[in-house]
Amino acid sequence: QVQLVESGGGLVQAGGSLRLSCAASGRIFSIVAMGWYRQAPGKQRELVAVISSGGTTNYADAVKGRFTISRDNAKNTAYLQMNSLKPEDTAVYYCNAEIVPIGMGSRRYDFWGQGTQVTVSS
């Protein structure tokens, strides 16, 4: 059993900052990649940022230069530092991890967190 638990969402004014955390726990052999997605009302879920086990990062154009993804491999935790927030960043943010569970050979599985609300007021 693998779980992802997110924290750090909330309400912030435009221009402000928030930091999201995602902690993975359970029968984990290795974490290949961790990422953040978001879904605004009436819109499809979209990739925000992703980081590999080696630290390679990729960002959506809309957040480049404002958001920073990082991870602590020892803690199986990923972070999303969000600066210069805009009202259009308002969404439910979901953590995603590509994980090789213990006892499942080398097969990778996708796991999702429960989501955390980020609301940016103008």
C-alpha cells in the first residue's frame, strides 16, 4: 500500500506565495518521478511541474519562473514553491508519483494524492 499526502494549500492574495508538500509512504522500493498537477473548475487536469529521481525538472509554461519543484529523496517528499501567485493559479493541486512498490518487480505504478485547494484572490 502506498499513500501520498499533500499539505500546504490555502487562500492567498495575488502576488503572494504558498508552499505545497507531498509525502509518499508505504511499501515503496523506489520513486521514479514526482509531480504536481492542477485542475480548475470546468477545466481538465494539467501538469504543473515534475521532477525525476535525479533532479531533472520540467514546468508548464504558465508557471515557469514563478514555481519551483524540489524533492527530498530521503524523506520521499516533493515540494512546490509557488511565488507571484495569480488568480488564474486557483485550482485543486494534486500530487502524483511514479513508484515501484516493494514486491512488484520493476513495474511502475502511478499514485495520486487527495488534492489540496489553492485559491488566489485578486
